[in-house]
Amino acid sequence: MTGLALMVALASLRYFSLNPLVFIPGQQAAYLANLGTLLLHVGAGSVALALGPLQFLGRLRSRHPRVHRTLGRVYLVAVLLAGVGGLGLSRIAQGGPMARLGFATLAVALLIVTGTATVAILRGRVTAHRAWMTRSYALIFSAVTFRLWLGIFAALGLPFEQAYAVGSWTCWLINLLVAEAIITAARTRRPVLTPAAQ
């Protein structure tokens, strides 16, 4: 998972070359007209995508809590900027109204979920914070799953415009379902007591 996230984050940075040939076919004119919003979304999203997995490392949290908090703040700012950029780009997305609504809903959900995670940790609710951060990263990881879904739909023969529209929803709704399964599993897991601890 981390490898895929890093690959997509690095591949997305090609947009900073400002070469229209690297843009999605059919989106070149729209992207050039909204270059600032595009680079905000891509740059901040790449940072969040790359940093997210580090925040789930138990050793980092326990041994280096200051590093965890600092990376968390960077992740929070990156998500805020990526969400705002994504919301701006959603109005020009390929795939018609269905795709535009899918991406806009994803951006709003990302902002709400990450905001809820932040409020939880500020109130000292660590378990709730971890659950909401799991949801937040599931939404950020949609950058990866969207590309996977496009490949799957292309293999199934779905026209690009339709694949783009359907992918704009499946890329994050299924991720959230997986996140909920992970959260539920963590809640039901019972700590194993060693003889010394009993």
C-alpha cells in the first residue's frame, strides 16, 4: 500500500513540469486555465499521500511523539489544501455531472473527516482520532484506487468518460468501506495478557 502511494505521489509531480502533454487527454485546456488550482491539489495531495502511512507506525508514535505531531500538522495542512484544490477542480472534471459530483463529494468528505480527526485529538480522544485518521487516509488513498479503477474499467471495455464518472465514486466509497472494516477489527481486537501482566 505504501509503495503504491509513493509511486502515485511521485508520478503526480509530473504536472509541475507545466508540460500540457503530461495532462489527461481532453483536460489540457481546462488544466492550463486552472493551473494554480491543479498544482495546489496535486502538490498538497502528493504530500498527504506520502506522509499518511508514517502516521500509522506505532513505533513512531510511541518513541517520537513530537515527530508524529509535527508530521500530523503537515498532513493536516496538506489535506486542507488538497481538499480545497480538489473542490475547485471538481467543476471541470471529465465524465460529466456524475464525475463532478463524485469528486466534489470526495473533497468535502475529506475536509470534514480530517477536521473531525483534528477535533478528536485536541479533545484527547485518541481512539476516535485514530479512527477518523484511518478514514481520512482512506479518502486520500483514493488517488491510488482511482487509477486502479480506471485500469479495471478500461480492461472491461468501459468507455473512458463512463469509467471516469464511475471511478469518481468507487475510488473513495470502497476505500471508506475498507477503512470501516479496519476500524471495526481494531475495536474488537482484545489485548493479549502475558503471564507477568495477569
